[in-house]
Amino acid sequence: MEGLHDLKKGDLLQVKILDMGVDGAGIGKAAGVTLFVKDAVIGDEVLVKVMRMKKHYGYARLMEILTPSPHRTKPLCECYRQCGGCQLQALDYKDQLEFKEKKVLDNLKRIGGLSDAERVMEPMIGMEEPFFYRNKAQFPIGRDKEGKIVAGFYASRSHTIIPNRKCCLGAAVNEQILDIVVRFMEKYGISPYEETTGEGLVRHVLIRTGFFSKEIMVCLVINGTRLPFSEKLVEALCRIKGMVSITLNVNQKNTNVILGEELILLWGREYITDSIGDIRYQISPLSFYQVNPVQTQKLYRTALEYAGLTGQETVWDLYCGIGTISLFLAREAKKVYGVEVVEKAIENARHNASWNGIDNVEFFAGRAEEVLPEFYGKADDGSAQKDGDGADMRHPDVIVVDPPRKGCDERCLETIVRMQPGRVVYVSCDSATLARDLKYLCGNGYEVQRVQPVDMFPQTVGVETVVMLSHKKPDSVINVKVEFGEGEGKVPLDNIAKRAEAYKPKERVTYKMINGYIEAKYGFKVHTAYIAEVKRELGLPMYDASNAVEELKQPRKHPTAEKVEAIKDALKHFEIIK
Ligand code: SAH
């Protein structure tokens, strides 16, 4: 399709960067066309080379900074431009916080329909030292063009490894560990895994460090079930101060998912311990644990404050991981129920509870959208389902959710609404799916009271947000006598049905619905990746694509113009775009 402009690939242009997009790219205008320039910062005057043009916009590469922006700062990392890990290192930290605040606000307004978002939102909680904060790193292992073994990070949206053992977000000890692993592989002829052929053994090195405990865990993800000469590796690694756990993780699938399910202990124990506040946790390589321990304390403190506990409450903590938030809540509530899909994490959670002497908490392994309805449905006669402690599981006072990026499943939200807790505390790592879910809750009797963004991921575009919602209780009752039926002064019944129809909450539009519409109207099917691509280009949230990040790492698929138009038509039909 011809563009509505004269720009073409290879053109060199001078551009002033006026804004930044959600993924951190600078946005400028040239010849009336919007250009996205990765690594350019708002306020920069830059020379760019056009790489790819679309009808109304294009992508350009930063060639030279002509006049640096006052918001620009010198990045600490030498390979920040090639590496896909950080997107904002060139932006002053104060401005990073502003950028993220705006991102959250925009999503709450645009997707969540919260027109008064400013009123309820607190200023972002930032970090004093926004570097070297991560307690976890996963380094892919591969070979460079000369065949040398390399460890590093994936380049942005690709699986090319950028060699870098010295990440300035992670712990200093990572470099020493990677040196040992690479030297061991070289010496004993252990091959790195190759994605294209599926051959080779070592895929990733996962390192976790306890921020407070100073304990260290190394886990080698391998495409096999044993590591030759592993005792030699153990010998070298266990000399590092703080080393407590060396394991293998078996992943023989040709997939983007880093970890497999099987864990083999090589040395020490299967977990490290760490603490948040005065609660101690055991963390296995397979379990989720917040990556920024300094900010996690502030995040949990906010979640706890928003829960407003007095000691009398029954609370559900959905997506509870190893029970981190659950245990915080349990000390100030009557009873807490945690739900988490990863079995190992639930094992950790149960152990963590007894280890801390906390006994008013119970954990269930399963999906939140299945476990919660199951408990709610258990006493369909309307009688309360009480457990041994007398807590009412069906009618909790507070429900806390902390879902992964794709947000809550609608069955989960639906059950929350039916359970009618007085408060819902939503902890989110993706403000777009957060906003979508808030819209659902607000359309079903809840009201957003407070919003607190927390910077858990400095130098990147990621932002964590805690939201407190309360159930809208009718604050006054007006009695109106209405007679239904035909005749003067009476309200016709079909009017009521019409109004009910108009007020019915809109159903969520799924890829399946979009596809169904297109098939019925145009007679062909479209791949979900195409729908995702069109949505991405329109800047729409990608929440219903699970594992969206992994998908982004795969080569993008490009639909034909005909399919693009059909998808846009469907998006219009479902009122997703105008
Ligand atoms: N609240 C925890 C974990 C949050 S991360 C903490 O702060 O540490 C989100 C968690 O949700 C992960 O542990 C993930 O395994 C889990 N999860 C993902 N999908 C789920 C689902 N459908 N039901 C329950 N848990 C799920």
C-alpha cells in the first residue's frame, strides 16, 4: 500500500522528539508523518534513518543526537542500545517516573474509562538507587559468529544474544558465576543449546540472590536430563560466598518458555531464603518472587494499607505465588485464603506459613478462575460456607488480586463481583490490563478509591500499580411507587426490557468473536497473530494474547491489506475503535 507521504526507507531526516510511546520509543514528526525512534528521548533533536514506513507512520533508527534533550542522561550500561532489557536508561530517572505516571494515567482514562483518574492517583513511589536492584537474572547461553560461547541478553524483540555478563540492574556476583559456567563449558566441551536445530545442552543460567539473606542460587536450564562433569562445576561454584543452592532444570521443549518443570538438585538445597519486612520466605527456582526487594516492601505495605484490616476480616489472596502478600495480610486478618496455579509455589507458601508461625492461612493450588467459583458455588442454597475458624469463605471482606500481565480471567472477576467483598485490592504489573479489569469492576458495583504506582523496574518501561476499590453501597434509599402494565401513569414492561438491554455491561470482545465476525462477513479466517498485529499497530492493549511478551520475541507476522481491513472492520463492529 502506498503511503500518504513521500518518506521512504533509507531517508535521512532531522527530527525533534516530542513525546515517548508506551514502549519507550521517542516520537517525532517529519513531513507531517509520525516517526517512532527507539533510544531517542523526549526533547532530543536527532538525525534518523527511516527503516520502515506505514501509511500514516513509520519507524526510524537513531543515527546521531544533534542537540541532546535536557531530560537525557548518560546510560550506565555500555550495551543498553542493543540489549532488549532496558528501554529508558537514557532518560533521567525523575523523568522516567513522570513517564510511567503518565502511562498509568492514560491507560486508566483511555481503557478504564476513569475520567477522574488524577484525583485518585498518588505520586509514583520511586527508588533512591535505581540500579543493581534485581534479585533474579536469566542469562541465555549461546555461540557468537566465531563459535565462542557467550552469555548475555536477548536483543530487543529477537533471540540474538548480546554478550553482557555485567548487567547494571542485577547483582554484581552474576558476572563471576557466568565466568565460571562459561569456563566450565569450554573446558569440558559442553555445548550451548541452539534454538534453530534444537541441539546442544545449556540453555539458560538462572541466578537468584537473597537481598537480605545474601544467599545465592544457580540453576542451569538444560536440554537434557544430566550435565556431564557437573561435579566440576559444583566444585567451582560452591566456593562463592553465599552459595546455597545449585540445581538443574530440565527443558527439552523447543519453546520460548525458559523453565521446564523438572528440577534436579546438584548441591545444597532446592531453594534460597529471603525476607520482606520480618517475614521469611523460601523461594524455589520455579516460583515467582518479586524481582525488586527494596520496592517490594513498599508495594506490600501499600497493599496492606489498602486492605484496611482490623483483625476480623476474611480475605482471599488470588495469584498468591509463594504466599508473600498472604502472610503479610494474615497477621492482620482473621483468615486468609491463597490461590496459586504453580504447585511448587503452593508448597513453598504452606512451608513459609508454618515457618513463620502463621496458622490462619490456607493455600489452594489451582487457577483463580476455577478455585474461586468452586468455593463460591459450594453452598448454592445461600448458606454461608464456614471453615473451622468460622470464617465465611463465600463472603470475604477483602479480595486481593495480583495477576500476571494478562490480568484476571473474566470468570474470576465475575465471581469477585458475586462475592461482593467490601474492598478489592488490585496489584498489577500491566496498567493496560489493570484498566480493562477496573472497567469491569466499576461497571459492576465497585468504585476506584486510590491508585498507587510503584516503580519496581527502574530503567525499563515496566510499572507496578496498586489500586483500592470499594463496593458502592446505596447511601440513601428513595421509595418510588411504580405500576407496570398498560394505561396512563403506568410503565410499559417492554420499555424496561429495552432499558435493561441498554445498560447491560458489554461483553468482552475475544479473538474468537473477531474471527467469527470476519468469517461470517468475508468468508475467510484470520490468524490471531494477525489480529494481534493490527491491534498492536493501532496501539490497542494486547491483554487477551497470553504470553504476549514471548510472542513479541518471535518474528512478526504481516497480514495482507485485505485482512487488515477486515480486522479493522471487526474492531469497529465491536466498538473497539471508532
Ligand atoms: N502475589 C505474588 C505473586 C504475583 S505474580 C507475589 O507478590 O509474590 C502472579 C502469580 O500468579 C504467579 O505466581 C503465577 O504463577 C500465578 N498465576 C498465573 N496465572 C494464574 C491463574 N490463572 N490462577 C492462579 N494463579 C496464577
